[in-house]
Amino acid sequence: MDLAPQEAETLEMLAALYRRCSGDATVAVSMYDLGEALGWDRDRSRVVAENMIGLGLAAIVSLSGGICITMAGCERAAAEGLIPCVEDGDAVCLGDTPMLTDATRDAVDRLLARLKGLAGDASWDFDSLSEMMADLKTIDAQLMSPRPKTAIVRECFRSMLAVLETTGAKESLEAVKSFLSE
């Protein structure tokens, strides 16, 4: 059996790696677990992971098959359209982890700064502005926590969707939808 990995398999594993670690290069993931989730045997998983490492898309972190994504891997995943969330060159989505990862926390910070600027410049009605400010302050409070809760941040961003839609802030609306993967 020819074990030379196909590019499609490499990209498939890259997407799985990105989803599993939420773009955080400090999170180690087993190449074998990734392959198993994709329906591959251990040999195929190893060969495809080695190809990713050789291309600089992943780095090996343990001799037992632990790998992590690299910045080049995040950039390639974004360029290939494997992940829906790309803003200012950073490919990060909110994800499903109970607590925000460092990469996600940074992305929340950037998106929050953008939205604060929008709210400050907008000539919105009082209710829309009040609702937006309450959500922004709630997210700020979560970011001050040593363990910011993803669920709270997610609900605040979801609440903002309605405000952004009614105020016509389409670009920011799309950025929040993309960050939420909705």
C-alpha cells in the first residue's frame, strides 16, 4: 500500500488539528487520535502527520505522537478556507472549550476593541447603545477573570448580533458571526 499522503488528507488532518486545539499552538493533540477521528489507521495517521510536520504546519511535542499546530499551520488552514474565522490574519474561532484559551482570549480582545470603536462612533439609539455597552462590559469582566467562561462570552456576542443587525453594522455583524462560527 502506498503511504504517500495526498494533499487532501494533509489538509483534512490540518483542519481537524486546528478544530481540536482552537488554533492554540500550546495545545498538544495525539496524531493517532486525530487520525482515528478521521477514520484512518495508525500508519496513515503517522504518515499524514509527518507530512504536516515536514511542511511546517505542525510540530512534534512528544515521542508518543503528540503534535501541535504552528502559526504556519493556522495561516495555511485559513488560506485554504478550512476554518471560517479569519480576521486581521489571525485564524481563531470562539470554540467549545469551557474556558477561553490564550489564543481565543487574544481574538476576543481584538474583536472587542473593534466593537468598542464602532459603538463609540455610531449614532445609535439609546437602547441599542445601552445593550451593546452592557455586553461589552460583561465580556470585559470575563477577560479580567483568570478563567474566563466561553459560554458567557458566547452569549454576549450572540446578543450583539441583534444590535449589529438593527444598526446596519454589516461588517462587524459578519465578523461576530464568523467568530461564533454561526
